[in-house]
Amino acid sequence: MPIINSNGQIIQSDIQFNLISNNIDADEIIQKYSKTGAIAIEFPSHADGRGFSLAKALRIKGFEGQLRAIGPVIPDQFPDLLSCGFNEVEICDEQLVRQPIEQWQKALKTYSLSYQRLNGEKKSILEARHDK
């Protein structure tokens, strides 16, 4: 299964991730997996956004380990996945054929701002307006 890191590169990883369903409460995950260095959140479909909220909640609650999104997310979602706290994405081989790495890399360059605050490295649109 291809793993795409935050720079839009396909990587190999030997890290053992604890696979978590996207419908588990963030507090429960923190209690159970706070000592682990790697959590993978399952996305059953690209239309199911609960994984975004869960990743954001885990980061707000102090989880500093690796977060991986696993499932049929799409390149258009890649910048938002990263801004919610994911470090990487794992997709299936067939999806990489349909959506080659160039699409994932292009998605990283599409948006320089975010609507939400606390979104990784990006400034929010509101913060950018105040900088003017």
C-alpha cells in the first residue's frame, strides 16, 4: 500500500501503527494510546469526514505522535488532512494508479490559506487579512 508523506512523496515505513476506527472518542484514544507513537485513523470513504475531526481533536488534546489517514481519501483532501494533524496518508495501489502522485503533489500547492485556525503551518484567512 502506498504511503504519501506531508511532502507529497511516496515513502516506505516500518512503523507499527495502531489502527483506530473514526468513530471512537478522542478522549478514549488518548487514554488507551497516549504512550504509543503512531495512530492510524481509518477512513471508510472519502465522503466520511469524521477522521478529520478526530485527528484535530487528538492534536488539541496533546497527541504528538505520528498520525496516518488510511483509506480512499482523495488528493483534494490532502492539504486538509495535513492541516488537521495527519503526517501521512495510506491509499491502495489501485487508487494511486487512478490518482498518481503528481495529483497529490499538486494538491499541496493549491491552497496557501485555511478557513480554520490551528491548522498546521497555514495561516487562517482571518489571520492573513489582519496581516494586511
